[in-house]
Amino acid sequence: MDETTRSEKRRMRRDRLAARREMDPGERGRAGSAVRDTLTALPWLAMGGTVACYYSVGTEPDTRKLVAALWKRGTYVLLPVFLPDGNLDWAAYEGPDGLEPAGHGLLEPTGHRYGTGALATADAVVCPALAVDRSGGRLGRGAGCYDRALALRGPHCPAIAVVYDGELVEAVPGEEHDLRVDAVVTPGGGLRVFDSGVWPTGRG
């Protein structure tokens, strides 16, 4: 394993997390509204189907508005459940009353779990990131749970990362196990689709 790459990833994580802590809470709220509006404007994403999405906590770009909007439109929304082995299970979002506190400040759905392979039938995955580069490289928090989860999605299920405007960068240090995303959403820049056959022509 390349220790230089690992060190660079740790440094970038520290920098990004520190910058997020200094953000005005109002900016996070505005980011959530922009992300919701951008993604719900995609007819194939908003009109039915199954979308797996993270449920934001702390300083993450807000996705709670997106989850609520998709659910109210009839989309089947799956939220992650973190397992002790570091993998992600998935359960349906059934409204804010169907969530319970979990470790690390997370909120997780309490309903039936569909297993780690649930993404095989999802239409899209909205995933967290600390930074994304202009070729789709994604910097996560280092646990690897989303890399493992994204490896189990179907061949026509795009992975869409959500970051703040300053977190779309020129380059993200990557290793062999790091999976790229197919698109990124930023509050100010909207949707950016990378060159990937996972995002078929006409779906955006």
C-alpha cells in the first residue's frame, strides 16, 4: 500500500473536515435546498423507482430535504444501516418517525432490512464524500463502507456524490480499492456527470 497516498488522504480529510466545521449553519441549509432542487429536477430520479441515499448528520451537505422530497413523490428511498463488520445494510425510509439514533450521531431506519445486496436493484445511489475530483475520484472518511457498497450496485445504477462547492477539486488521491462516482452535485454548480456508461444518454 502506498503510504504517501494514505498520508495525503489523511491530510485532505483533516482539511476538509476543519473547513466544514467553520461553515455557517445557514450555508449548510441552503446547500441542502440546492441539492434537493437539482436532483428532484431529474424525472427518472424523482418519479418512482428506488433511490439509496445517505441521511446527513453534522456538517455534511444536507440530504434530509432530498430524502423527504423523494419520499413524498412516491420514490422508494433506502437509507444505510451500518453493520459491525463495516458493511452497509439498507432499510426503507418511512418518514422521520421511523428513524432512531445510532452510533456516531447517525440516524437509521427501523424497518425491515434488505441486506447488503439491496443496491443491485436500485436506480441510483446518493453517497457522501469529503471531496470529489473532476474525473469522479471520491474521498470518503476512510472506513471503506461506501466503496464496498458501491461495488454491489447494478450496472445501470449511477453513484452520485454530494459535496460543497469548494470540495470539487482537481485531484483526489486514490488507491486501487477506491471506486469512482458517476456524477457529483454541488450547491452552486448543480449536477456534473462524468464520462460513464452508467449514466445512459437521455436520463439526465
